[in-house]
Amino acid sequence: MEADDGPLSSAGSMSLFEHLAELRKRLIICALAFCGTATLAWFLYPRVLRLFEHPYCLSVPKGHACTLVVMGPLDAFGIRLDVTGYGGLIFASPFFLFHLWRFITPGLRAHERKFAVAFTLSSIILFFAGAFVAWLTFPHALTFLHSVGGPGIVDLFTPSKYLTLIMALMALFGISFEFPVVLIGLELAHVITPKQLSHWRRVAIVIIVTFSAVATPSSDPFSMLALAIPMLIFYEGSILIGRLVLR
């Protein structure tokens, strides 16, 4: 027995039914939290919509109106429901991760709990950082897509297609920015080593660039580079952090 780790929490000896009851409790709390944040997103809908419209307005040529066009009487209501749902998930995501951490930490030792806190906070920060980078990059992507069509084409975007694109891009960037958390977790679990990551560097560069080109919903070079460059930096950072932590 490892003396420095300390004993497991009493929750570590919980029965299967007790674990399931605890899981049900956490899921109910998270569902109630989502209802609350979705309600908040419903009332904040005008501000949230203006936030999402901002990249579009930056890309619109001078003299053109910055408007989204609906094609049916129910489209506007459907868009508000979509924004409410997605906004509720985004606002509640830190709460979800907190309760995930609270569910798994009772069975962890003291030093493992410290890692769990660090991983949870890092995941939240990196996800929102990735979404913010996508939001900053999107005007350049739209400008590129405008120019490809030529001057004779006038773009009229429907809210559903526009919001689907920008939210998909933000979700992709947010999830992709979890890349270093996954790598460092695998290093700490001794599944891979920093030496192996260094050895795989060339292959990783090709895979990351290919993934960025294929996975980017807008298929424009700005979004691809904005995704590939941070992931390459994260890869190198994971090697350095892995060496420091394991040492």
C-alpha cells in the first residue's frame, strides 16, 4: 500500500446501486441546470444573435445590408429555439464538468484529485478559447467565401444555415483545443511517452494539417490554419509538459 497517497474515500467502497443513485442525482441536477441556462439564453436571445451576427457584418462589403433572411413564417421561431438550446448547453458546460468531477473524485486519491481539478479547469478554458478563436477567424472565412463566388453574386444568408455553420465551427475548435489535455492525460497514464511523441512529430504534423483541412466546415484556408497552428503548438507543448510532469 502506498503511504503517501492516503486511503480511498468512503465513496470508493460504494455499491453499484449507490453509484447509480449518485449518477442519477448528478444527471437530474445537470438537467435542471440546463433548463435554467436555456431559459437565460431565451431572454438573452437578441444579444446572443447580435454576437453571432458580428462576424457576418464584418465580412459584408460596404454598401450591402448586414441582414439574415428567413424563408418561412416559422423559421424565426425555430432559430430562437436553436439558439436557446445551444446557448443553454454552452452556459451549462462548466456546471456539467464540475458535476462530472464531483462524481469521479470521491473514488480518487489525494494526488489524483489535484490532477482531476487541473484537467477540468483546463478543459473549460481550452474549449472556450477554441470557440473564441473560431469566432475571431470567421469574418476572414466569410470574406474568402464571398470572393470565391465572384462580384456578380449577392449573398443572402438564412439564419439556420449561417448559425449552423458558425456554431459548428466554434464547436469544432472548442473540441479540438482539448487536444493537449488528451495527450497529457495519456502521458500521465503511461500509455504514451514524450519520447514517442517526439519520434512521431513528422507524422503528427501531416495528420493535424490533414484533419484541419478535412474537418473545417467552411473549407477555407483561414479556418484551416487557425485550427492547425494551435494544434501543432499544443503538440509540442504536450511533449514539454509531459517531460516536466513525469520528471
